[in-house]
Amino acid sequence: MLHYSFIHVSIVILIYNNGVNYLYGECESITRESLIGFNYNNKTYYYIKDEIGNIVSIISDGIEVVRYIYDGYGNTLVYEVNSNNELIINNDITFIGNINPYRYKDYYYDYESKLYYLNSRYYSSDIRRFISSDDILYIDSNIINGLNLYCYCSNNPIMYADPSGHAPGWLQCLAIGLAIVGAALVLGAITALTMGVGTTIMVTSMAGAVIHGAAVETLIGAGVGVVGGAIVGGALTDWSVEGVLTGAGIGFGALAIAWALIGGSVGAIQYMSAVKSWGQVVSNGQTITPKENMIRHFNKHVVEEGHKYLGNNVINYTKNANKFKNTISTFKTLESGSLSARGIYLENKVRVIINPLSKLLLSFC
């Protein structure tokens, strides 16, 4: 049973029944990171921590009395520091260094079982593994040891900590990072599709095709990812808030990135395919490349003449031009918005028969 009392606004005393009162520094909530020391037998002890959170020393009245030395996985040697500042191994259960349970990475050490308690599971530094498996949410086939649910910190305890007993903190950081990247991609996609990144570039260039393709697929991927990730994360963790949010963050960012890459690649392929549909021509003694020919026709018929129904970019414009070209033997009726036109594509010119029910708005010169 735990009891709480406040001695002033910046320090909380957490009282255990065994008479050890733990001191926490100023914080919004009691966490292992805010643990600064403890009171025992009317004497106050303070922790000295290293840069990765290990409690390496205990001091009292400004004098070091305990020294802890760890290996990478948390196996510990407990030393008493005598008046000559000499280190003497002390395994006596009554020694203050062994009474104190918080040691390696601020984890709680159970002296009797020789196990660390990490809130949801127990960890053994002897076998370097948890003694029970993790939730299947944390399976990751993309990394080494990602399928081992007993693994501690992906076998890299120097770089990672695992205060929750689930996955190392990098998983939550990964979810947050991917969510931020995904949000940036979505914002960029909306900007590109609504405002354009330079109108001419967007509709006539390879870069525009890549940006447009990536933008469209980013929005689709982000939407699918956030919903799918939340469902998967929730289902695998009995619909815990942590599982849902972690899954949503990872799904949102990962699929936004993946689909953006796919969309950009598809846009590039479509652009190259469109260029190949146009032949090289000579005009006034000057050779015009297929790409230049495509852009020239687009600018003339769509930009200058205003036939926007023919396509909002060179890719769609080329598709419609090819439809007319393919009617050379079939006289297929083509639909252009609410307009209907019959066309015969011969060399570089189109002869049209005006349908009484529509207006003819297409001609190639």
C-alpha cells in the first residue's frame, strides 16, 4: 500500500510500508525520471545518475556511500564506499546499497528474485531476456530480433531503455516521428493540389507529374494508414489507448511515405509514356523533340485556346489525343465533359463533324 504526502511544491514523498520514503523532484506526475532519492531511518540519501539514467552512486550529507557498477544488461556490483574512499563489495541485505531497489536505468530491482520489474514484465539481467513474452503489437519483421518477444531493447541496451516492459522507447518515438512526417507530407500534398507548386511546372514537367502523383497517393495512403493502423494497434492490444495511438501514428506516417513514393514513381512513368506518344517534328528548319512537341500542343490547345476539358496536364491531354488518334478506322464517338465530338485523326490534323447537339472545341494544327 502506498501513501503520498507533499512537503512543498517541488518535492513529493512517496511512502512505502517498509519505511523507505522516496523523493521525487518537481514534475507533473511521479515518474522514474523524477526520482531523486529516499529517506531511511531518518537519514536522507540522494541518487547520482549517469547520462543514460543509471543510478551510479548514492550520497548522504554530501558524501558518497554507495557505488553501483553495471554491465550493459544490468548485472550489478554493489560497493560500499568507506571513509578512505575505497570501494568494497557489500552484499549484506542490510546495507543501504542493497536496501535501495532503484538501480540500473532507474528500474526497480527485486532483491529476492534477482529480477528487474519494468511495470508490465520482469526482466532478468542474467539471461538478458524478459521472463514472459511481450504483446504481439510489438512484432517487427523489419529489424533483427523483431520477432523475439522476449528480447530486451532489441539486444542494444546501451542505446535503449524499456521502462514500460513493452518495447524500447524508440517504438513510441517512431510512431511520433512518422506521424510528424506524415502530417508534413499531407500538408504539402494539399498545398500542391489546391494551390499548385508553380502552375507551369505542375502541368507540363516531369517534376509536376511526380509531385502530383505523390500528392494524390499521399492523401490516400495517410487516410488508409491512420485508420488501418489504429484498428490493428487496437485489436492487438485489447483496444488500449497506447496501442491505438501507436498503430495510428505508425500507419499514418508509414503509408503516407510509402504511397507518396509509389505515386511519384507512377507519375514519372506516366510522363515518360506520354512523351513517347509524340513524334519528333521539324518546324521552320528546327527539330522539335517529342517532349517539346507535347508541351507545344498542350500550350496551344489548352492554355491559349482554353480547351481545358482536353486535360488539366500534359499526361491527361496526351491520353485524350491518343483517343482521337485511335478513331481513325472506327469513327468512335468521344465524350468531352458534356460535349460529344466525332473525329478522324489523320497525321497531325483532325477533321471533325459537328454534332448538332454539341459544340466542337477541338482542332489540331
